[in-house]
Amino acid sequence: MTIPDLKEKLAELAVDPVYYSLDGKVMKDCMILGFEESRWVVFYCDENGRPENRRLFHSQEDACRYLYNYFILR
């Protein structure tokens, strides 16, 4: 799964884009998908701007799948 695929799937799930960032831009009360230091990262940024539950991935596909599953289970 790529980022464009993920964006499409999240739209199909009717997830409001205010709850995620797929370009690494950090926003409060939001799930963030980004790329840093040659790894993909997914984390939640709380309402105070602090990152929580940081997960690292070696591939974009794994990071996108993780974030997609997060919203399915939500």
C-alpha cells in the first residue's frame, strides 16, 4: 500500500482528514505518517503536541498498513 492508496482507503472509511497527516506534518490530536532517518514512522501527536506510541517501519507499505489498521479498529 502506498500513501495515495492509504489516502483513498481512509476516504472510503470516511475518516476525516483532520485526524491524520500523511506528509509528516505534525498536527495536534492527529495520527502522523512520516519518513525520517531512512525509516517510516507512525505516531499519535496528542492535544499538547507530544508524540505518543511511536512505531518505526522499514517500508512505506508496512507503515501505511499499520495506519490503515489503526483506523479500522478505531
